[in-house]
Amino acid sequence: MFKNLIAPVQAWLLSQGKCVGCGMVLAKAKRDGNRVVCKCKRVYVDEGNGKFRRAKLEEV
């Protein structure tokens, strides 16, 4: 039930290009190729056109 409440908020934050943990703009985060590492240590993948997604375990 808790996930049903949180998932839409996290999806909205990612669509805005922000981290789901701290809300930092991911365009300002540290980059390593197409990997983006936020200041709260969450890892994202830049898919181009300002779209981000959480990195899978294999991509970390």
C-alpha cells in the first residue's frame, strides 16, 4: 500500500528531472558517461532529451 502512494510522486520527480531522494536537479549532478550520481548517492541513467531513470543493479 505504501508503494502505491510513493510511486506516482517518484515518477513525477523523475519526469521533472529531479532526484527522488533529495529533489536535486539531475542536470547539475556529477556525471560519468551516461551515468549520473546525485549528492545523496543515488545512481541514474541519462536517456537523452532530459529523461532520467534509476540505474539497474547491473549498471551501477
